[in-house]
Amino acid sequence: MVILAVAVLGSCKSAKEEMTQELKDVIKVHDSLYIPLYKEVTMAYWNAAISGKPEDFAIVSEKEIAITAIFTDTTRFATLKKIKESNLIEDSILNRELIVLYNAYLGAQVDTAKLNAMIKLGNVIEQKYGNFRAKVKGKELTDNQIENILRSSTNSNELKDVWMAHKNIGPLVADDVKKLVKMRNEIAKELGFNNYHEMSLKLSEQDPAEIENLFNELDNLTRDAFGQVKYEIDSVFVLRYKVKKEELMPWHYQNRYFQEAPKLYEVDLDKYYEKQNIEELTRVYFDGIGLPIDDMLKNSDLYEKPGKNQHAFCTDIDNAGDVRVLCNIVPNESWMNTMLHEFGHAVYDKNISMDLPFILREPAHTFTTEAIAMIFGRMAKSPQWMKDVAGISEEEKAKISDICFKTLRLEQLVFSRWSQVMFRFEKGMYENPDQDLNQLWWDLVEKYQLVKKPVDRNEPDWATKIHIASSPCYYHNYLMGELLASQLFNYIGANVIKATDLKDMSFAGNPAVGEYLKKKVFEPGLRYYWNDMIEKATGEKLTAKYYANQFVNK
């Protein structure tokens, strides 16, 4: 019996060692192929986003096809599948690499020609978005100019013209986007999923049912509070635009999608930034909390250029320290928010531990990096932050404090309801892309945002939102990020800086904040499943209670 037991133990040990070595070998081959191409892809996209040139986007397609080909390898996937099903990998880091690689390879186990066609079409669509400029009375307008008019004009005809002009991108891309959706669905079904939306969530370690339940909970949580502020908005806007309540239309809500808080309260936050150096304020703030960004600023592209992507993003070029931000700064509160937001992403990426394997040098999840970006982006509306960093007086801070909080709360409620539209539209679109998507879009807008569809309008307004094409099945992570942002904000206030007033914190000049974030959130990278990281960092798994306490239960 003893001899048999020893033999069995030896056999198990041998099998574990064999599987472990096989996994190490697969990872070594994968890294040798993937790491060089990773930088080529990110650099190509960076250059294309700045230039907007077709030849640069062609390079992006070429590089993306090459990197996708790595994950289509059936032999490596079969090995990963065998190792995963063996349950013999005991080393926690290796096991995490196994899970991450398995999910990445699974999503590419289809005909390479289909994947390549999908990539090419996606880049064609993104190029159309990037090059589109709305035209009003023969004059081209940038997105910044459109947003400025929607925020500032009180002329309903002008607002309608500008809003309609921006929506003209919809018909230019809608057919291609629907084609891309069906291509994505076809791939998902071949891999055993019901549709691409379900596949995207599952392969990013999210349970679709849990996410839907969370959004149902948030719907119930925010519905009444939003209804109250929407009533307040409409009451103000009938006076602002000199129209009847039933005449309020989407172009009256001061941005293209009613995804941001309109100017409801008597405070002009833009005036605190119009003479400021937004770039320098960002640098000073992050330096003060122990998360310097000087090197990243040097490599970033922060101001408007012809043909340049009009949005904003952060990219980690090499997973080894070269982190860059693209923005289109003008001196206002919105771009102050955006700079703090994007460099929130940047300090996360930069401070992921280099001791981790390359595969794990990523945030714990896309929504965890969104949470960090949101914590900092919120600061642009914080009077305490404006006092500590932008230099307003104590008297000015006191004067605007209550109004700024109301504005931030309004922003959160508005965005929460907009996120419901995006999540449920994408879910419905991938479940049935042949339905009347124009009607689905406006049904959701009317239900969750309480905004009326223009009379007799039947245009693909859903297709004007670039995220639906370029960042599919991602938007729900923004709202999950807001939940985590409130959870981390509360934890830092109570346990790191031990503040007496958790409502009024800027973290400015407090390097303990940066040290906590580095050690507990950034450095672990993708080492842990996202909810495990959150529990290790805050003592609790993701919860909506801090978001509710901060913005809803008032």
C-alpha cells in the first residue's frame, strides 16, 4: 500500500510538473510573438489617431491582423485548454496567466479571414468617425465647437441645426456598423456563445446575468432621484429656451446625447479654468499626490490638429513605461475633467509592477482603470480641489460649494441613466441586429433619460455614438467604474488620509494617496480576479452602497 501511494504521488507530481512546464513553454512562445507586435500596434494606432490619414489607418489594420493571428493558433489553444482542464497548475501567477491567455485565445478560435475582415471594417468605420466634421450653413464644426454651441446657445433653431448636423454621421456609418455587429455575432456563435455581447462579458470575466442584475438595481436606485432632477431641468429650460415643456427636444439638453449634466445651477465652472494652463494644473496635482506624470506629458499629444481624433484616450505603448495621452485641450471645466481622467488611466498603467509577467501588466479590469480615472475626473468640479490646485479663494470655495456638489450629483444621475441606454441598446442590438434599431434607441432614450424623440424622426442616431462601433460592449464598465470610484474614494478618505469630512476631499499634496493606490490597486495589475483585487484594496467586494450614499440618498 505504501509503495502504491508513493507511486501515485510520484505520478501526480510528474503530471503537475509536466503541465507546468508545458504552460511555461506556451507562454514563452506567445510572448516571443506578441510582445514585439504589441508595441507596433499601439504605435501605429497612436500615429493614425493623430494624423487621421488613410495610409496610417491601413498600417493599423495590417498590424492588428498580424497580432490577431497569434491568438488564432489552434495548437497553442489546444494546449492551453488541456492544461486548464487538468486543474494541475498550482502557482498563482502561472494560473492567472493561464486564465488570461485562455480567454484571449478562445475569442480568436475562428476563421482568420473572418477576423481580418472584421478588423479592416472596424478601421474603415473608425476612420469615417475621425474624419467627419458636422456642417452647419456651409461651415465645418469640430466636436468641441458643437458642444460649445449646445452648451451656450439659447436659440432653439440654431441648437436644432447643430444637433442635426452632428447626427449626419449616423447614415454614413450605420450600414457598416450593422454589418460589423453581424460579423461579431457570427464569430461568437461559432465559439459557442449566444451573441457577441454575451461573449465579450464572459471573456472579460463578467457574468452577463450579474451585470444585468446590477443595472436593474441601479435603475431602481436612481429612477426617482433622476425623475426629480429631470423635472427641475425641464422647469429651468422652458424659461431658458422660451418653449413649452412638451416642446423640449434632445438638442435642448446641452450636449449631443444628454450624457453630461446640463448647466442647471448658477455657477460657471468654465470661468475658473479659462485662464489656466490645464496641462500644468494636471502635472502639479499628480506630482503632489506622489504620482508624477512629467515623462508621460512629454510623449503625449494634447491639443487640436486637423485630421486628429477629436476624442481623448490613454494608451500604454509598450507595457514597460511608455504611457501616452491624446487630448484636444481647450481651457474649460470639461477638458480639465478629461485631462485628470485620462492621466488617471495613465498613472494606473505606469505603476503596474514590472515584476509581473508581460501578460499580467494590465489593469485588473477595464472598469477598475475607469474607476481611477473617474475619481480624478470628478475633481474638476470640486471647490476644494479648485482651491488647493487651481488657486481660488476660500471665500469663492464657500460660495460655490453647495452648487458644485449639486452639479456633480446631477452629472452622476444623468450619466447613470445614459449608461442604462448604452448597456441595454448594445445588449438588444447583439441579441437581434435585424430589429428596428432606430426605434430601439429612442425607446430606451425615452424610458431611461425621459427625452422625447423628435416628431417623425427615423434616422440611425444610435450609430452616431462612436463607442458602439469602436469599443463594443464596453460602456457598462463606465458605470461600474463610477461605483468603484465612490468605494475607493470613501476608503481613502476614511482609512488613508482619515478625513473628518468625506464629502470635501481633493487629496491634493498628499502622497499617501498615491502610495496606497500604487500598492493596493496599480501594482497588482491583472494578478487577481477584479473583485478579489477590490476586496484586498477596500475590505469589500464591489458594492453600490457608497455610490448611493454619495449621490443618490440625499
